[in-house]
Amino acid sequence: MTTQSTHPPPGTWNARNLLTVLEVAEWARVHPKTVYRWIKEGKLEAIQFGPRTFRVPEDAIGKFLHKTGYRKTTALPKPNGREQL
């Protein structure tokens, strides 16, 4: 008997790509209460598993960054501390 591993279709979630509120807060360098506020305000997509348990899909982070106007900069710091354009 052989088993095949099946991958979920793109855009779906599974346990491997769900982040805790604390993980998102550490990544964004904000307090966990800020992440809860983003979820409550509808700014950050999250899945609620209980009255106080949320998980944030990894792809929701990218959507959140795009909605909030985050732009990747190409400026690199010069050795003397000034930004290079």
C-alpha cells in the first residue's frame, strides 16, 4: 500500500502556516495587545479557535503589510551611517 502526500490548494490554511498572536507580535515588534487590536479592527485576518485563542495565517501578514502601505526599501546604509539612494 502506498500513500501519497497531498498538499492543500493555495490560499488554504493548515497547522503549519498559522502563527500565534505572540509570534506575530514578536515579528512586528509590537505588544500582543496591538495584534489583538488589529484583529478586532479587521486590519489583520485571523482564525478564532476559542474565546481568546486566535491564529493568523502567514499569508495574512503579507496582505496586512500591503494594506498598511509597507514598501520594501532599496536604500542601503553606507559605512559612515548615511543612507545610500
